[in-house]
Amino acid sequence: MRLFRRNPSGRAFAGPPTCLGSLIWNNQTMLAQAKPEPPAKAPSRPRRVVQRFPGRRHPRRGRRRGRPRDANALHPSQASPVRRDETAAMSSVREHYDNHLGPVYAWMVGGETSALARGDAEIGALDVAPRGGGIAVDLGAGFGMHAIALAERGFDVVAVDACSVLLDRLERLGQGRRIRIVRDDMQSFVDHLPGAPELVMCLGDTLTHLPDDSDVEALIEEIAGVMEPGGRFIATFRDYSQRLDGTRRFIPVRSDMDRNMTCFLEYSESHVLVHDILSERRGAEWATRVGAYRKLRLAPARFRSMLIARGFSVEQSSEPAGMVRFSSRLDHPGNPE
Ligand SMILES: C[S@@+](CC[C@H](N)C(=O)[O-])C[C@H]1O[C@@H](n2cnc3c(N)ncnc32)[C@H](O)[C@@H]1O
């Protein structure tokens, strides 16, 4: 079943498929709850729209399991016993970010200041500037490393993310800029647009958080349906289509004197289960938490053909650490190949 809604220009379009049977998002409930927002008017501080999510508590969350507390206060790299607070129960993406990644995300990406500088350089290299209505959308905006850079270049930014911890940070960092902060599933972004966007971004491996290829396809369809003709859609994601094996599945993320983060990847046909192993110094001892969530093994060739099928012309490039970048332009709106 598909839900039919109207985009800001009044055209009817098909929303994302519902009832996917996915463990990750309950789209149907969220679409039913979503309410259109009035146009944004040059706010002096970022506006905040909060979309409530259906409560889906993982049956194992909150249960304390594993080894008893250990008094040894050694760095995890010393292979000593550590306190284990949580086992690797698979959680939804939102739960995983709210409880596990959100609080340490800025640290994971090298700290707030350097991440913002990197985001700014990345946006600078893309040569984007308001040329039409000036609306830019950042899907999976996190704490705003790209949204803030877009606002500084004169865009009216709609920053959508599901994680309140990261959006709180964006609210603080984005003070005084034209950013509408929306807490909702990015698949519902059209419900929060003040007008047709000329730029949509989905950077930093966010697309692979969607449950399925069909959700990516539906998102592209929505973007093409609401975007200004000639508008740009820029996405980066990690190519998980090639399996890593053995010890190559352990990915060190970051480590310092107080924290260590390592990922472990477990592959299935269409997804990779990402186990995030986080050890933190707690006074005289170390605590380790493990959380896991599914990411999509989105094949770049498949993504490319989805874009072309919706009327985008596409430039593709490889980035470090297995990332791919797609910079696409809506050259044939409503008249795809
Ligand atoms: C890997 S982070 C990338 C953040 C940011 N774009 C960057 O480049 O640093 C993925 C972000 O997407 C958000 N996210 C994942 N799935 C989402 C969804 N379906 N709807 C809204 N946000 C989502 C997460 O909360 C997180 O902030």
C-alpha cells in the first residue's frame, strides 16, 4: 500500500511504502502523525519542530546482563576485564542513536569544532549557493556539521533528524542562523517544507540507515517530486556491498585516554549488523557498552539507477574509507528516462 499526499507545490505524489515489517521504523504511524508546518520566517534562533515517534521499546533494553562489575581500571586495549553494562541487543536506529551513539557522536567524528570545520570545507567544495528559492534540506542532519555551513552560505535550512540528543546540540550550535530543526523520520521530510527545496543533502552514511532499498527508492521519488527543477540532491554513503571478512570486520573508530570506540560488522544478504563497542573511563574503572543496529548494503550502481530513473543526472565519485558521493541534478523533472 502507498500513501498519497501533496507536495508543497500541490502535486500529488506517492509517499513511502508502509507496513514494511521492518524492525527499524514504523512509517505508517509516523506518517499518520505528521502535520504540515507553516512557512518559516527568518527566525533569529533555530526553530524546532518535534515529531513524536511511536514508542517501541526493545524487549531486552534496560535489562542489566553480563559480567559483574570489575574493579580493575585499565584501558580496554590492555585486554583486562571490563564492566559490561549492556549486551549487543539489536535496537532500532532511533534507539541506537538516542541511547548509544548520540551522546558520543561529536567525539566520534573528531570533536565539535573540527567536525564543523570539516563540514564547512565539504560544503565549500560542493560549490553550492542559493540560486532559486533558497531552501536546502539536510536529511539526517545530526548536530549540524553541514546544516550550519549551508545556513552560513545563505540557505534557509530544514534540518531533519530522529535523534533528540544531536538536535539539542544543533539547536545550541545553530543559534542565530536560519535553520528549522525537525525531529522526525527523514522519510517524512516533505511534511516540514516551507516550499520547494533547491538542494537536498543526505551526507555521512545516513541513507544506509533506511530499512530497505525500496525506502531509498521512495525517498528519491519524494525528493524528485518536491524539488525545484534543476535542483541538486547530494548524498554520500558507505559502500557495504563487498563483504569484509575475518578481523577486517573490526573497525577502530576513535580512541583516546578516556574512550574507545570500535565497530564490528556482521553481514547478511541485504544488511550489515553494526555492533558499536564503546568503552569509557568511569572514574577508576572502565565501562563497556555494546549496541547493534542494521545498516543497508546499498549498492552504488543500484542507487545510481534509482536516481536516473527519477530524472536526475548523476556524477559519482569515490571518497576515503569506502564512501561514495553522488552529486545529482534534477534535469528531467516529471520526465524521467
Ligand atoms: C551517520 S550520522 C550522519 C550525521 C550527519 N549527516 C553527518 O554527516 O555527520 C546519521 C544520522 O542520521 C540520523 N538518522 C538515521 N536514520 C534516520 C531517519 N530514518 N530519519 C531521520 N534521521 C535519521 C541519525 O540520528 C544520525 O544523526
